[in-house]
Amino acid sequence: MTEEQDTAQLGCGPWARFVTAFRSSRTSRTALWALLAAVGLAVLAPWIANERPYYARFRDSQGYGEAWTLITPIAQAVGREARGGGTGFAREANALRDRLEFMSASLGEQENGAARASLDEYLAQLSAVEAAVAVSDPITAQERSAELLRLLAPLLGRLEPTAVQLQARASWPLFASISGVDIAMLALWIGVGILVRGSRRWHAGGSRTRLIALCLFALAAGFGWHWASGSAEHSNSVAWKERITADPDGRAVFALIAYGPGETDLSRALESPLVSEGPSGLHWCGTDALGRDQLARLLYAGRTSFAVAFLAATVILTLGAALGLAAGALRGAADAVVLRAIELLAAFPTLVLLVGLVALLPRDLADSPWTLPLAIAALGWTHVARLARAEVLRVSSLGFVQAATAAGFSRSRVILRHVLPNSLSPVWIAASFVLSANLVLESAAAFLGFGVQHPAPSFGALLSEARATQSWWLALFPGLWLFAAILSIHLVGEGVREALAPRREERAR
Amino acid sequence: MFAFGLKRIAWMLPTLLAATFVAFALLHLAPGTPIDLIGDGAENAAVADSASVARFRTQHLLDQPLWRQYLDYLGPFDLSPRGHAWFGGSGETPYGGLLVGDLGTEYLRPGVHVGTQIAERLSITLPLMLLGLLLGYAVGIPLGVFGATRRGSSVDRALTLSTFLLYSLPVFWIAVQLQSVLGRQGLDLIPVLWPSGDASAGQIAASAVLPVLCAAYGVVAYVSRQTRASMIEVLESDWIVALRARGISEQRLVWRHGLRNAALPLCVHLGQVIPALVAGSVLIETIFDIPGMGTYLHGGLLRREYDVVTGVVLVSACFACLGLLLSDLLQALLDPRIRP
């Protein structure tokens, strides 16, 4: 044993000993980094592959035209809602204001004096209607909204796309599409990376504080981003590339892979028969039959699959440990119920029951992204609970627990403070296998067509599209990616097992 | 031994009965009834108008509380309007349900019995699964023993690594990949889809090669890893040293004395291998278009046929329980100490 390890073993908690043991294996370290990288590709997917540019500066004649055509129906809706005093008023008024402000910003500074003036007048009128609705004054609101509709025709005439001069505007479309959840996940991922990198210093303890601080920071970052980027982006579905190339002076900075996961190549979609394209310089992993970039879909598939697997694993570990603890510590009726439940659920092949459960749910439940992870968790907790129960039984008979009981500690204190922390190591060993099993289950369910109903695909959905085709690249890349993820999880699991419970052969050495 | 087996089988029955309830409840508890699902799938014009919807609901007891549906499913009395006179039926079909071996009929093809369909399809699924299982054990055990006896050598390390890789390999990827690579035009090595319609025995055997291999490799990986681990433990024990000191041949030592003791944990794992095989068969059959129980389940799920899904789930639960039973019996057979 080296001197460094020696000092690490002295006067430090079980966590530090575990970290040292885990880090001493090169395979485990590499596997952990590989797993972090795989998760990172999923977390970073919208930054790596996106059909929106990071930054764009162009004359948005197409967007302007669309906003111009949409003003009439929205203004009519505003008038209707103002008269009815309906709840939808705020939403419609905001939509109208968004579009008017967008048009105002698109107009050139020098020209279009008349158009700008009437736009400002219209915005002032809209504010007046809003004010009237806000103080719930139906008569004024009705008058003002009638005025709003009367002003509409001259406004549309002045703002006609052919009559105005547009100026180039700078925008950050990719950033606008990032949600608070994305930011929170990013913060969490970076934080875990830093913690793992610097885990040498964890010997001093305090890891729990750091972990909690990290979670709080990620939460704050997510909410902060959510509030800061509050305004809704109304051009979500607009094809950015078309709009930018429509302006000869337009320029933009795209992400590394300038394709989104759902971006079809319309020129090819009409061809028949539909053929997919092999890997090329343009599409590194080829395209599917609709011309969608396979690499972009792959990155987004990782998001779905990992999200489901991690969520289900969290629920399984918590639920399994809690039920195992309850069964092992309380015994009696609780034990009998948990044991029977384990026995019954273990009587079914999980995949068969899972797809049956998910497929027979009504549409609205089946479409929810929470259904699949929760169904996986509901069927998969048995193994963890069995392990936890066995360990709780073993630990309960040990001397220190009896000493704690003899010292007169309350039963709940003995169970929660003495038994629980000491019976978690089988749960941690099982954690990675639970994670990989979830990944496989999710992909298998998606492969059979019962995965998360989401515009973004998952690994299983990608693989099922490759079935019975001769396009080898459709199956190869998602499969390799999934294989690598499962393999690294298994290797991390082996590392955790060896670090927590050294096998006989290792101990004998 | 006989008494032990009987006792074990008798113990299995209440578990299976409870399993029918769990499966039925899990699959039927979801709010919404099959008729809503069929209706909005618009797959069956016959149930589209409201009068026939109502008739369909009464016929299949869908307007009844869950416990009545379960009792009807369980049997032996048919509680539907055409069922036993005791329960207000017309007496046309007095008996029905699981206890008289009736798994119900399909909704969309009235008159087609789920039980007969499953039995027909099992005649394809069972041989494939069994072949996969046997092949898996036949290859996995020698590989594990081989690795354990040459522990630490480069061959052992290569074997350990490759079985670890195989263990992490998702079956639905490798099956699809093999299909797309071996199914290239002009490369008629092996059929990659099950032959439709009548096919000669040779054709069927040829198209069974890939599915069986796909079913077997996971078993090989699992079994060889377990064999190696338990064999290493056994070969280190004192009585092996004692036997070796008596001059017993190494062959006999490993294969007869060592393996017999190392096989005990393997039998325990049989109870886990069989459910995994059943789950794998759903994927494999879907990929290779094999008209077996797995594709029946898949089709039933897509058409939301409750009786089909419940039936297949129950049959696969039976297989899983049989696996547990088999592993217990084998353990008792191999280790006299377990026998009461």
C-alpha cells in the first residue's frame, strides 16, 4: 500500500475509504469518466445539435410577413376576450404585443416613419384596453377594443411587408430555446464532474454538504434561467435556415451539428421510395428515410433514455431501500406484506408486464412522459428491497445495534441512525445494475413501440426504425451508443462492488 | 424427494393464483375501458355506433365492477349475459374462465380463443426458447470451467472480457444489426426473417439459426460468468485439495466433483434465466417476424386486446414460476442436504 493511501485510510470515514478504493482501480475510473461523458452528450445535446443558430443577424422578411398575417386574427381574439372579460385575454394580448414589438424592432430606423408612428399608436391603444380590463371596467374596455379593431385596417396598410424597409436584427435563437430544466441539468452535470475530479479532497469529509449545495445551486440556476428568459418565443416552428438564407446579407453561427432531431429534408420526403442516406461529410451518421440527421436524433435519444433510466433508478433505490428497511426492521405484518409483494412481482418477466401495463393505459396517461419511468419503478423495486431487507436483518443482529438498544435509544433512532446507514452498501452496489436494467427496459419498451411519447426519439425507437431495412448505419450507431453506455455502467458497478465489498480472492491477497 | 417435489408444486399454486389477480388488476385497473381504446383507434367499425358499443360492453362485462370481471375471468362460472343461469345468464355457456382452461376470446375476432392461439404459438416459441437455453448452458458451463481452471491466464482474461461484453450487449440491437448486415441483397447466407406460409423443415431450421443464437448468447454470458465464479470458489476449498492429494485425475476432479458442487448456484440462477428468456423472446420474435407467443403479445398490445395481453402475461408468469420450481427441484436433486 502506498503512503498516500495509508494516510487516507487513517482517521477518515467510510466514504473516503470507498473513494480511495474506487479510484485505485483504473478500469473503474475510466468507466466512470465514460459514463459521465455519455450523460454529458445527452445533457449537452441541444448545444451540440440544433437547427437554430447560436447567433443570427439577418433581415427577417419571412418572419415579418408571418407576424403581419397573424395580427388580424389575434387582434380579433383580443377584442372578443376584452368584451367577454374572458380569462384568455392576457394570453392573447401578450401574443399581440409580442408580434407588434417584433415588427417594430424589424423596421428600419430611418425609413418607415409613418408605419412606426401608427404602430406606436396601436401599442398605446392595446395598453389602454389592458388597463381597462385590469380594473374590470367592461364599458371602457368595450369602447377601447372597438377602437383597437377600427385602427387595425390602416395599421395593416402601413405595415404591409412590400411597403416597408426592414433592417437586419441580431438574435440568439438557440439560447431562447433552452429551458430552465436544461440549465439545471447542465449545472448538475458540471458540478458532478468537478466533484468527481476533485474527490481526492473529499477525505476531509463534508461531501454531503457539497452534494446538497450542488443540487441547490442547480435548482437555483434552472429557476433563474426560467425567469430571466421568460418571454415566449413565438417562432419555434419556423425554419431558421430558410429565413436566414432568404436574406443575401444574413449571417449566422450554427452549432457543431446544424440539424435538429426532427428536422426533415422536405425535398426528399416527397421522393418515393424513401431511402436513407449513408454516412457522409454532411451527415456524419447518415440520415433516416425522411432525411433526418441520425447523429442529432442519436444525441436527443440519449436525453430521453437517460432521463427515464435515472428517474426510475432514483425511485427504485428510494422505494426499495425504504420498503426493505421497513420489512427488515419492523418485521411482523409489514415484513409479510413486502415479502409477498416481492414474490408476486418476481413471478412475472418484467418486460412483458411493463409493456402490458403501459400499452393498456388510456391515451392521456400513456402520452405523459412520467408514465414509463414510474411504471418501470413500480415493477422494478423488488430486487433492491430484497437486498436491503437481508442486509437490515444482518446488521440488526450486530453488536453496535444491540449496544445502541441497550443504551436506551428509541427504536426509531436505532433504526434510522444506526441500522439504516450501515445497511445501504448492497443498495449502492445494486444501483448501477438497476440503472443499466432501466436503460435496457426503456429501450426495449420503446423498441416495441411503447416508449415515451415524445417528439425526440429514444434508442429503442431508433433501433426499431432500423428493423428489416438494409441500412446498416441506422442500427449501428444507436446500438453502439447504447452498448457503450450499458458497458460503462456495468464497469462502474463492478468498481463500486469491489470498493464496497472486496471479494474473497482480493481480500486473501 | 417425491414428497418434497409435491409440496413445492402445491406451494406454487397459491402464488400462481395470486399472480392471476395481480396481472388482472394491474392490466384492468387503469381508468378507461378497452372499448374506449378500441373506439378511438377506429380499428373496428362494428363497435363504432353506440348501440353496439353498449352491447359489446355488456357482453364483455365491461360495465361491471372489477371484482365481478375478475371472477368471470377466473371462472369456473361464466357471469356474462350468456353465462350460467345462477348468475342471471341465459345458460348458453354456463362454464368459462381460467379454472376451466379458458383464457377468453379476442375482441376483434369473436370466436377465436386466446388459449388455443397461445397453445398454437407456443409450439414455435417453446422449441426456440429451449434450444436457446440448452445451447446457452452447453456453451456457457464449459467456458466457465475452462476459465476457472486456467485462472489468471491470458485465455481466461480474454474469456472474462468477452463474456462481460456479451453480457452488456442489448439483444434488440445485435439482432437488428445482424438482420441488416446478413440480409443485404445478393448475400443469401441465411434467412433473416421467418418464412411466411408453408415452409419446408429445412427452411424453418435455417431461419431458426439467428433467433436461437440471439436467445442463447445472453445465457452463455450469464452462465459462464456464474460458473467461473462459483467454480473458483469450489476449487479453492479444502476437500478439493484433499481429493487432489489422493491422486484423483484432474479431469475427474474438475468435471465430476468440482462441477457438481459449483452447479448449485447455477440452478438458483435458472430461476432468473427463464424469465429473461421469455422477455427476450418477445423482442426476438418481433424482430424476426416469428409467429410465436411474443408476436401474439405484441399484436395484442397494439390492438389493445385485454384478454390476449392478460393471457400471455399469465402464461409467461407460469414459465417464470416453472423456472423457479425447476431450480428448486434441481437443487434438491444435486444437494441431498436441502431435501427434507
